[in-house]
Amino acid sequence: MLVPDPKAVRTLLTRYASLRIAQAERERPATARELEDVSYTLCVMMGTTDVREAVARADALLPAAEIADPDGENSLPLAG
């Protein structure tokens, strides 16, 4: 099985969370479409058809990736 890039997973999880918050604050068709797209991509990347399962798998993947890269050379910066 292919293991997704932790940076890409972290980026998708962040975008997913931001869109969920935005949609909860104010429902908009454009936000709903983007949330669907991000959810689908996250599911494909994590090998599942359920977004809750995809988020759980992504959450499990990220700590394992940090252990494999203890220097943080492959992690995203916290501030840009």
C-alpha cells in the first residue's frame, strides 16, 4: 500500500477543518462544493470512502510520520 505524503495530508486536513468551520458559520454553495472536493480527495488519499474514516486514518498517520522524521525536516512550517 502506498503511504501518502504527510505534508499533503496535513494540508488537506487543515483545509478540511477550515471549510467545515466556514460552512458551519455560514452555509455557502461554493464552500459546500469545495468541502466536497477536499473530502473526496482526503478519502482517496487515505484509501476509504468515508470522510470520518479518512480523517481518523490521517490523524493516525501524522504522528507516525513525525516519529519517522524526528528532526522535522519533512514537516510544514508553523508560520510562513
